Amino acid sequence: MINSSSDRIVSALGEWLAVAPAGAQLPSTRQLVARFEASPVTVQKALRTLIGQGVIESRPGVGTFVRRVREVRPNDYGWQTAALGSPQHRIPASSVALRTTPNDVIALHSGYPDRELLPERLVRAAFARAARSEAAVSRPPAAGLPELQSWFAAELGAITPTDLNAPAARDVVIVPGSQSGLSTLFRTLVGAGRPLLIESPSYWGAMLAAAQVGVQLVPIPSGPHGPNPDDLDRAFAQTGARAFYAQPNFANPTGGQWSAKLGDAVLGIVRERGAFLIEDDWAHDFGITTDSVPIAARDDSGHVVYIRSLTKSVSPSVRVAGLIARGPARDRILADTQAQEMYVSSALQAIAVDVVTQPAWRTHLRSLRQQLATRRDLLVDALHEHASAACLDAVPYGGLNLWLRLPDDTNLLQLARECEARGVIIAAGDDWVPAEPTGRYLRLNYSGPNPSAFPEAARIIGQALANRQ
């Protein structure tokens, strides 16, 4: 069915192109205007459509031609097997959390919040200002823009008890996102072949960074309320580890938050063992019924190395994070970041500090808290109603995810395929476990697009679980 004049031209030219030899030149635009009695704009629209379909190509100043189709032939890359050799450290495949999906599915798998939860107006204005500023053409100091260093230090310092030394701007090193920061921390504070204690389950990106560095992961069981301090202390004693990676606030994937008592116990253990706590405060801006209270605020002796990213709360295009460390550890971290990245884009740093220092940033965070609460509760209620075979051990006080326990006989791969076939993308929990899984779980992101579809998604998950037999 021809819906417009340009469609009519596309159809007519398509019949000619079907028999024209490769490289044949099409009539000029003027000739096509006369032949089809159409305007130049309509003809150009038709030609752009055919170019987009890959059947013709435009050569500026020469004309438009039938596109030559290259013959497809197999490539033999077998020689690279010998040249590359066996990898020293096998890197895990990318998590399903990074998968992009079409708009017509219900996406519960992503690790990022939906665009409507971002401060888009603030970000766009900050990009415009940065483009007109010196940041667009200048190189920043290696440790970061002083104003952004000061902001990260002030954020942590505001909740530091008065009897402790608050972090200084000099203690902050700006890195291009938390993933890069974790690689730096594992390389400088742990080292290849050495043990790193890690909560289980834990953030898959931390496991990826550890594999890249060649760190040996030692899992510590952890649940909605955090790890058992006795398990942690025993692991330090048995392995000789000198670092523990954890997310004490709104952990990914469980959503768990440590109590103040547990935080003090863990801090006491790392001090006694002469070790580091690598505290990943990834969800600092995503508190719902409680706020993130970093353990780093209760330590001024350098045992806690703190990392906080702005990528998820500001914009995926603003890959900026702050590392706070004290003493020689900070100097070693800075040396590593210089070797790996040299510096982080001045423009991105300027945009980040612009957004978070606007009065509207705090207004946005208050609105975000309400929106996350609504989305979380909607998905929780839908799962209770439609997926009774699954179990939610705890409703998280913040973060972006639910950690859903499934019956032990669930085939996760089969479940994911069946849900996807019916338009729901889910993330199997195995990606978040550094050793063999002890149960069957799904990590469901309630900050994704189209929350009105959560009840339908829960219904599909529930039906897929009912059909698992």
C-alpha cells in the first residue's frame, strides 16, 4: 500500500533497482522530479529511504548509484589462538544487566534507572554550560577538579562525627566511573594472585574487575542484613587477606543495609587485622525509607577506602566517581589512575559538579525517593499477588533492586527464556554470586521503564514458575 508520494517513488525505483547492475547510476534529481511529477524534497526523501535500506549509495558531486554488494566470505582467525595464548585470568562474560532491549518488552534486568528518574533538565543545562567554558578545552589536574574533590569530601565530612578528622579535598581522587575505580583499588590494595574477601552475593562488576586484575575472591555469606562478623573474622584469619569489598548501604543485588552495630563490628575487625574495607556506596542517592550512612564517615585512620559514583544518579553519560583514601594508599591509588587514565575529562567533571551543586539537585533527590518508593511497592505487591511461588526475604530500604528467591528446582535458563518469549526480560541471580549458587534467585530492577507494566510482568513470571514442572 502506497501511503505517500515518496513511497510511490521508492516503489517505482525499487522495481528498476531489482534488475539494474551494481554500480549503475540513477537519474539525476532533476530528472526524477520531472519523471514522477514530484517536488525535489519528495524525491530526496525517497532517495534517503533507499540509502537507508542499503540498496543505493550517494557520491557527493558525482551522483547516486546502485550499491555494490560485497561478497561475504569466511575469515580464518585461527592464527590468533597461538599468538594470544591462554588468558592468565579468564574474564567473565558481560552480565545480562548491560543488555539493551527493544522498547516493546518489559525490562526488569537493567542495572540503570529509567531516564525519567534522572535530572535531565539539570544535565542538559550543565552540558551546555560546560561546552562554553574552559573545561571543554582544558586538561584537569590528575586527581581531579578541585571543586569536585571538595564536593565529595564535604558530602562525607557532613556526617563525620566531630571527634574525628573529616576527609580533606586532597584525599579525593576522581576516576571515570566506579568500574574503573574498583579495578584500581583491587590492583593497588590487593594485587594479582592475592585474596580479596567479598560479600556473596555481590556486585557482578566487582567480580569482573577482580578477574581482570587476577585477584582471588573469597566469598563471605551475606543477606539482607549483611554478613556475620564471625565469618568475616575467620576468613581474614584463614586467608591472610588484607581487604574486604562490601556495599553496606542498599547492596546490589540484595538491597540489604547494614546496621550501625554491624558496621562498627566490621570496622573493628579490619582495624584489628590491619586491613582495608573497600566501601562501595553505589546507591548513596537512592535511599527510600532510610539514608545511606557510609562507614567511611566513622573512620579517619585510613582503614576504609570509599568510592561513590554519580553515573547512575546523574546520567549514564557522566561517568564520574570519587575515591576517598588517606595516607600512602591514596598516593598509590593516584599513581595507578594516572598510569591507567592520566586524567578524567574536564568537561565531564565540570558537568558533574554543576549538577550536584544546583539547589534543584536536592529537590530532584526528594522527588526521586518518592518515585522509587512507588515503583518498589508496585512491583512488590504484584509479585505477592501473581508469583506466590517466589519469596522476597526483605523489602529493601533503598537501591534499585529486589532479590527474589525462587523454588530450588527452578531452571533459571529455561525460566528466563520463557519470560523473554512472553515479553519480559529478567536477570538470573547467578551473575551476582562469586562461587557456586546456594539457591535460585532473580534480581529485578524496579527503576526501569514502564512501571505500569509491573503487574503484567509479575503475572508472566508467576505463570512461568507454575509451568516449571
